Amino acid sequence: GQSLEQPSEVTAVEGAIVQINCTYQTSGFYGLSWYQQHDGGAPTFLSYNGLDGLEETGRFSSFLSRSDSYGYLLLQELQMKDSASYFCAVRNSSASKIIFGSGTRLSIRP
Amino acid sequence: DAGITQSPRHKVTETGTPVTLRCHQTENHRYMYWYRQDPGHGLRLIHYSYGVKDTDKGEVSDGYSVSRSKTEDFLLTLESATSSQTSVYFCAISDRTNAYEQYFGPGTRLTVT
């Protein structure tokens, strides 16, 4: 089987940096994805890590350590619009599908 | 944004009635997915398709069936709706074999009374 764990809620201050962690257990691993979802909206793709290391896309970065079965999403210079839920997801080893974590709700205070 | 639509966007139905949700894409992507989203559970895969007439089960497929007769359309059917199937349903598409980058439709809010 497989499972993903991420914190259910995180609170941060506008302008600060926040890290959302994700640990996973899978029968096979091909990479870790991150998605953002605002309340009432659809999930949108943020980033993907297929190899160890850091991937940077503007204010967002994502990191993967395959040996530790661990990854994180780093959000810098937080803005109020970053208040949303963030999901990590891993690919199932047997088919073209991914499994999502339960999500982390990020709340940002002024 | 990827061209993906879902219909209906909202539906209220009674227990025991059949319901069909439609997902339509204009991107010609090979892979299509149906998820349900419930508080505390994130997104759970119901069924997915890797080509016309090629479908497979996800983690919560009981009580659901799907069909894909054309590349652009993926239908999700609840044969006999139950209150436990009250949820928000999202369709997603991908052109990547490893499925890591998916584009989601706007969702359908289904209420079974």
C-alpha cells in the first residue's frame, strides 16, 4: 500500500516563509507533486520533483529526498492570496495515476 | 488554462436514483481521472482512463462506473446514489504517462438526499 502524511493546518505571517512537509510510503516511487487549492476552487499543479534536490519556481520551491521518503514545499514572501490548501501527491508504481495526501490548510495572518 | 469542463456543476438527487456526471476536454489528453473530495480526505481517485474504452479502478470505485467512448468525454455514473456519495467530484486530465501534472475541471457538487 501507500500513504502520505502532511500537517492538517499551518499558520504563518504575511511576508514570512513557510515550509509544508510531506512524508510518504509507497511500493514504488516515481516522484512527488504539489498542488494548490483555494476554497471553492479546483486544484492547480504547482511543482514536481522526480529527482532529489530543490526545484524553484518563483516564490515557491519544492524539495525531495528519496532516501528519507520526504519532501517539502517552501513558500517565500507570503502573500494573503497564498492562503489555500496544499496537497502532495505520489505516483502509484503500477499505473498512470497519483495518490494525494489529505492536504495542509495554510492560513496567513497580516 | 486547460480546456476542461464538467456538467452539471451542481446537482441534488434522491437516494436510489442513477446519476451521470460528464467531463469534457478539448486538449486531446490521453489520461482522464475522476476524484471525489470530502473534508479530511483530500482527493481520492474513483476511476481513471488511459485511452478510449480503457479504464481502471481507483481507491474508492465501489458504487461507481465510468465510460469513455471518445477521447474528449469521460462519464462517471452512480448506478444508485447513496447519501455517502454526497461530495464534490473533480475531473482531471493529463498528457503525461507518469500523471504527475494534472489539470482539473471546476468540479461538480453532488448532494444525495
